[in-house]
Amino acid sequence: MRIEFSRFVEGDLSLIADYIAEDNPARAVSFIREIREEIGRIGRNPLLYELRPDVGKQARLAVAGRYVILFRVTADRVRIERVIYGGRDLPALFR
């Protein structure tokens, strides 16, 4: 399925990488790679991820370490909305 990114995703990934790189630059690179691999898995099988109405309408999420990938599935695409720390107020970010 085609994957589309919201305007927030690249900024989210940059912030995550910068934060991790403060302590471990090599891990920052490998972790962002892991997130991108998970996004690829989402694109191949998006309906394997449960609906999360507690987060938002048509919301689904995947976990990558302490971070979550928030996304929606439509008839022809997967829209990645955010990649953020899982401890944040997810419903507020998924509007």
C-alpha cells in the first residue's frame, strides 16, 4: 500500500535523532533506520495493527522502542501522522 507522510513526520524523526545523538550518535542513526523499517512493515500490512479509538478516529499505532508511529489507513494509502514518544498525550496529537 502507498505510504504518505504528514507534514510533521520528518520533523518528528529529526527531533528523535537529535535527542538520541546527544548520547549516542551511532544509535540515533540505527534507531531512525529501525523506525523507517517499521513504517515499511506498516505499509505492507497496515490492517494487522489494531484500531485505537481511544487515540483518535481511525487511529492505529505501531511501537518502536519508547516511540509510537501513529497512522490511518484509507482505501488506497497509509498516512503516517506522527512519530512521537509514547508517553505523550496521544489523542491531543492525532487530531
